[in-house]
Amino acid sequence: MKENLHTIELGRLYEDQGYYTMAMEHYSALLTGDEKNKELSDAVKRVKLKIEQGDKEAACKKVSVLFEKWIELLILEKRLLTIGALNFYQK
């Protein structure tokens, strides 16, 4: 039988290591039993913010990578058109 062991220390450890979803699970489970605990509610807010910021950073990184690929493709297209024009004039 598996029991879920939720402690604030384990939540902090997950948070410090960047496992925000796991930290949120621990903090939320503890907060359910103690809704007035300011330390836990602050931890939940802090981790939610870190998760949201992480999502934004990941989205920005994806856009950046796609933009770089797009630029590379434009450059390659220009080169191919130039080569094609040269081949046309050599005939």
C-alpha cells in the first residue's frame, strides 16, 4: 500500500531543485489540511509564479529557435536562387 508523504521540507527540496510541479503537489496537499497557514499559501503563490515564468521562458525559447530556422531558410533560399540564376546564364 502506497502512502503519499507530503512535507514542507520535501516541497522546499523539490522547489530548490526546480521541480515546481512536484513542489506544488506537496504544498497544495499540506495547504488542504491547513488553509490558514501563511507559509504554505506563500509557497503556493511563489511556485505558481515560477511555473508561469518557466512557461513563458520556454515559449520565448521556442519562438527564438523558430525565428533562427526561418532566417537560415531565407538565406539558403537566396543562395539557391543565386545558384539557379548563375546556372541559367551559363547555358
